[in-house]
Amino acid sequence: AKNLHSQSEDDDEEETETAVRAWPSQSSILSGDDGLKERPASSASQASYVVNERLQELVKMFKERTERAKEKLIDPDDSDDDSPTPEEEAQPASPEREMEEQQPQSRLCCKVTPPRWIRALLQYRFPSSIDPFTNLVYVLWLFFVTLAWNWNVWLIPMRWAFPYQTPSNIYLWLLADYLCDLIYILDIMVFQPRLQFVRGGDIVFDKKDMRKNYMKTFRFKMDVISLVPLELFYFKTGINPLLRFPRLLKVMSFFEFNDRLEAILTKAYVYRVIRTTSYLLYCLHCNACLFYWISAYEGLGSTKWVYDGKGNSYIRCYYFAVKTLITIGGLPEPTTLFEIIFQLINYFVGVFAFSIMIGQMRDVVGAATSGQTYYRACMDNTVKYMASYRIPKDVQNRVKTWYNYTWQSQGMLDEQELLVQLPDKMRLDIAVDVNYDIVSKVSLFQGCDRQMIFDMLKSLRSVVYLPGDYVCKKGEVGREMYIIKAGEVQVVGGPDGKTVFVTLKSGSVFGEISLLAVGGGNRRTANVVAHGFANLFILDKKDLNEILVHYPESQKLLHYTIYQEFSSIFFKAVYLPPQTDAGTKTTLNELYKTISKQENAHPEAALLVVGDFNAGKLKSI
């Protein structure tokens, strides 16, 4: 007991040196508790008390170790302060303490942050229903199904005809086959029963209804037949690739993938050309397989017409198929009746197949270039018309420039023609996305009904002006409002009509006051010229009036805004020095520029000029 008591006292002395104290002795715990000395306690209660004390000490040590590790992570430079003293380094550490110190370090060193795409993949949850028209994951899955289908379509006839399937590589062929079968099964069990469908105008999301709808379709029957396990006959006939012929019946997935992919591609005609070319190559592929099979049936090299067995068998037979179906000529004459019949069938198939392929290719290219063909036809007819009426060459060149720039900038001559066939709601959605940001900048329409703004967006027309074209001229009646979509316009005037008062850039608006002017329209107060190529939105006064009939409150607000802006009056005090005629002329020119600038900047305002003009002889100007 004395030894234990002395050991506990030594531990108390070392507590000031070490950061974490070792397990306290049982005697010190018992001797330090006065309450236990006063009343007798059972051995079980004493043991539970000791366990509680040790658990508290254990929790305290873990907290201290955690705080030290946190401080090292936050400020590594302060880690030297927590380093053990030489006396502590001299003391051998217990195995338990070494394990406790190495455990947090191992956790910190092994912490690896996975890439973002891996985290996104782990967080992805498979949807309960799939929209087949907009879900890109479904399109990606159809791509894998199409790959599996193409594996069977291209390699089943090749493995049947050519000796590429050998006992040494048979396991690789079977592995690829069963992987394709797994894709087929997943498509039938997981993806197809989750496709949404429309019933009575409503989109159905229910799992049972979607599964029943798929099982009622003809596609489900074809998918099930495509997985008929004819491979069981392998045990009797050997591994014959022709027994996998039902896998080709999953052709509907291939056509669906084509439709979905063309819907999301911006240049779908490129894929159509590639697909049509693949049809042609597949016809040649099948013909090459048949030619090798006939050659092997009659014997390689047995006649001049069959394949002689030299070189690469597939390339040589494919070359024969190309020359046969395209009817190039230069082929050896068939000798047997079987060879003659096969060659005649090849010629007939080649004529019909290639005529169909060429016609389909022409349709694909024609559909891809239909817009450009229309543009060329319009331009040619316009040039022919101008030539017949002997229009000046400079005007003809400007018309040609307008056609070229409009086609290059927009890809079409009239944007409205593209949207005519769409429903009114879809045209409104497109107009809002394209034009709302620009129209919302017009202060004239601030506070108007939002639906009126939307209706107005559908009436905007896009017009391209060439450099130097007059958008509007001074004195003409204004019936349109202009919004600059791209480019710049300049407000010009002065004695020579070329003085630039202000340059309006993209997003600026002019001519908006003329939309609500009364008494035959508002007269333009200045000339507006396109500076470079300018693409403008035009809103006609007639279209706006038809819209305002349905929005009387917005009409009142617009008229109130117009009257407020017309109430502005500008005063200009002028002094004309009468000493010389030259000074008077210079002053008058400055006065004219100032007045014109104010009129262009504020066409809705009344301008009052005050001064003594007797010496200026204004009547002679």
C-alpha cells in the first residue's frame, strides 16, 4: 500500500511536466475520496466508481489530443511549442500511447478528396421516371444500346463467314457477346419501363402504368424475342454465331437513338450524312461476307472468280464487293451456274441499293442547304430584276451587300418566317428570351403592363441597314420606333447635313415619341444614319395601337409620359456681336449647331431661343 501511495505521489509531481497524465492508481483514487472513507462501500460500488473515473480521464485525454492536433493544422509554426521536453523524450512511451498518437496522423494523411465528377457520380440518384425527349442520360444510354446492337449487326455475319473466331480467342468473343446481352437486359428491365408517356393529354409518371404501357407495345415483344437464348444449341452444334441472329431484332432502339440525337444536334445533317454512308458500307460488308462464304464453299482458289486465299481475306473480299455493287467492271468472269446467279443478284442489288442511297444522300444534302438555296434564289431573282430595269450599278452593289451581310449575320433573310408555324405561346417565349432585355431598357414603357410588353415583343421586326443608309430623315412623318440590336447609328445635321451630334450604340432607342403622337404623326427633327452595319428592331405604330386597345391603363400611362416630356422648355440666351459680318456668321453657325443638338437630344421638348437678332439679319438666312 505504501509503494502504491508513493507511486501516486510521483505521478502527481510529473503532472506539471507532461501534457497528458497516465492512468491514476486505484489507491490514489480511493485515498483521495473522503466520502468513501466515512462510510463502508461494497467492492462492486468501488469498482464502478473506479471505472467512471477512468472513463472521465480517458475523455479528457482525447479532448486534449484533439485540441493539439487542431492547433497543429491551424498554425503549424506553433507545433514546436507542443514538442516534448528532453525528459519526456528520455522516457520510453508505452505501446498504447504510440498507437493513440499515430491514429490521428494516419487519419489525416490518408484523407483524399475525390474529383468532382466522382462525387457527382456518387451523389447521382436514378430517376423513377424518364422523359425520353429531354433526358440526356437516356440518350447516352441509347448510345450504349446502339453500340451493342452494331456489335451484333456487323460481327455476326463476319464471324460466320470469315475464320476470325478461333478456339484461342473464343472466350473474348463470348465475353463481348454476353456484355451486349447484359446491356439488352438492363434496357428491358430498368430503362424502358420508366419511360413517361402521354395518355389523354396528360403525362403519366406512375411506375405501374409506365411498365404496363411498355409491355403492351410492339417494341417490348421485339425486345423479348431478341433475347431468345438460342445459344443453348451451342452444346449440340458448337459455337455458331448465326444462333445470335435474334439480337438484330432490337433495331427499334437504333432508330430511336437516331431521332433523339438529331433533336439535340445543332447540325443534324452531318449525322444524317454519316448514317447514310454507314448504310452503304454495311451493304458492302454483307456482300463481302457472302463472297467469302461462297469462295470457301466452292474452295479457295478453285476457280478464277472465287477468292484465292492470298492477302487479307476481309480487305480482298470487300474490294470485290465494291467493284461488284458499284458496277465498276474489271471482274473475272463467273464459271459455274452458282457463281453466275450470285453475280446477277449482286448487279441487281447494286443498281437498286446505290440508287436509293444516292437519292437519300441528295435529300440529306438538299435539306441541309435549303436555306442557302433559298437565299441564292432570292438574290439571283433580285439581281435579274434590277438588271432588266437598268438600275445603277452602285444601287445593285448595295443590294448585293445587304443580301450577303444579312445571310452571314442571321443565317436567314427574314426571322419572322421561321416562327410563323410555331404556336403563339412558343413565339412569345422565344421573343422574350431574345428581345426582352433590350426593350426593358426603354424608359417609355416603365410601369406598363408586363403582358403588354410581351405582346409588343412579338411585333418587333429585325432590319439590317448598310453603312451610310438613312434610317429616318428630318421632316418625314415618324411611324416607327427603333431599338439598336447591333451596330451604331449617328444623328447628323448642320448646314451641310454631315455634322454628327450624337452616336447611339447597341441597346439605345430613338423615335419612341412618334408612336403615340397625334395629328398625323410626329415629324422627324433630324437625320439618323447607320454608322457601319446596323441591325435594328422596328416597332410599327399600327401594331402598337392594336395592342393598346386591350390595355387602356397602359395607354393612359404612355400618354401621360408623353405629355410630361413635351412640357420641357429650353431657354437659350444669345448675344450677336454686330461689329463684323464674319463674326455674325460664325455666331449664327454656332447657334444653329446648338439648337440642332438640343432638338436631337430632346425632340419632344419646346425650344425657346431668346436674344437680339436684329444685327444678325435672320430673315436672310
